[in-house]
Amino acid sequence: MILRKLARWFSTLKNRSGNTPLVVIKGKLQKKGSTSSWLQNHSRDIFVRMAAQDHYPCRSAYKLIHIDEKFKLLKQGITVVDLGAFPGGWTKVAIERVNSKIQGLSSNSSHKGKIGKVISVDKASMNPVLGATVFGNCDINDFLTLEKIKGELQGKADVVLSDMAVNACGIPEADFDKNLELCRTVLKLIPEILKKKGKTVLKLTGNGSPNDFIKSLKENFSKVKFFRPESTRKSSSEVFIVCLGYGEKNST
Ligand SMILES: C[S@@+](CC[C@H](N)C(=O)[O-])C[C@H]1O[C@@H](n2cnc3c(N)ncnc32)[C@H](O)[C@@H]1O
């Protein structure tokens, strides 16, 4: 019975698109023929090519670079928590900018400048990264994940980054709700892991109104800004919420 229903559903999809079957690509139903055009666009994408040249694991590294160029979040010697870190683009940018690679080098190295710290967390499994403490297979909703972060911080972070996103289901409103929930989880963790006057970046994707959440952010941070880096794809609904001055009086 269920199989018959599924078969009927698939044939409807096929008929709706003429003879071309529909497939899910990047969370959206598209004609199968468009897989190759997505790949073509991807390989033509300037940030994909730059990432390969600059040895970043993915193009999203440039999103943090562009956010940092605008808001000057990352400095030598500071401590950064990177949530949703896999495959490691933001982690690599953070390591370079806070100067934490020395962590993995011998003590007589000639490395100069203040030495920072990067703690990277993802629910996906991650390989070790020189210059960062990596917690793979760690869901941010799990109490033990917070304990691990706090144990490694031994104090609080200057910056908390979250590029976390759920796997898109293709319904922008449902994706928005789930991604907003991830942002709310980060906001709940902030008092435990972010220093006073600290900064945070949260990614929000999907279709919906974050007004209540923005209100909560404004109660906790002195400045709350929306930013879409030039490296965000035009087709993407993502926006980054940059929050400055944790625990300081709101001036906006
Ligand atoms: C867009 S990717 C991050 C890309 C990364 N910033 C980079 O530059 O390489 C989003 C990540 O969020 C992670 N994620 C989603 N929900 C999570 C959760 N509850 N806890 C931890 N990580 C999560 C996913 O596993 C995924 O790797």
C-alpha cells in the first residue's frame, strides 16, 4: 500500500516536469538536468576557485573573511569558539587571524606576536587541525558539548562564531524555524562562554521573521547588525547576525 502510494507520488513528480525526473539538489526540488548546470556554476564560482588556490577546505571561508573585514572581530591573541565548524573553512581563517597555529608547534619556534586560541565544534566528525582544539561528533544541544567547551576555554571567549545550519528540508519556513532554534541555543550558551564586551556572529537561513529573537539579542548586546557578505550566493537566503558588546547597554 505504502509502496504503491510512493510510486504514484514519484510518477506525479515525473509528469509535472515533463519527461525530466525531479531530484533534490541543495535542498530544493529541481529538474535532474539542472545538476550539471549547478556543477557548472559551482566550478565557475570565483570563491570556489579562490578557496582551492588559498588552500581553504570550502568557499565559506570567505564569508568569515568578509564579515571580519567589515566588523574587525578577529585579532591576534584572542580566543574564538567556532560552532558548526566542519569542514573547517572558518576554523582556518580564525587560526590565521588569532595566531593560534603556534599551539601545535614546538616551544622554541620563532613564531611572533600574541598567541590566540580556537575551539572548533561540530556534530559531524572532524579531523584534527593544527592550531585549533577540535570537538567533532559534538552536538551543541548536548550538555556534554558545553562542558567540553568550558573545560577547554578555562575562562571565556572573546568571540563566538556560529555558521551552524540544519540540513535543508526544502521548505524555507521549516528550515528557518530549525535554524532559528540553533541560534536560540547559542544565545542560551552565551552567558557561559562569552566574555563581557564579547562579540558573536550567528547565521540564519530560511524564510521567516526573527523579530522576537532580534529583540532578545538587543537585550544582551549593544549593537546587532545584519550582514550578507559578497561571498554568500545570490540564491541563498542566509544572513549573518553580527552582535557586538555583550552585556553592554544597548545603543541602537
Ligand atoms: C555550513 S556548515 C559550516 C561550514 C564551516 N563554517 C566552514 O567554514 O567550514 C554548517 C555546519 O553546522 C553543523 N551543525 C548543524 N547543527 C549542529 C548542531 N546541533 N551542533 C553542532 N554542529 C551543528 C553541521 O554539521 C555543518 O557542518
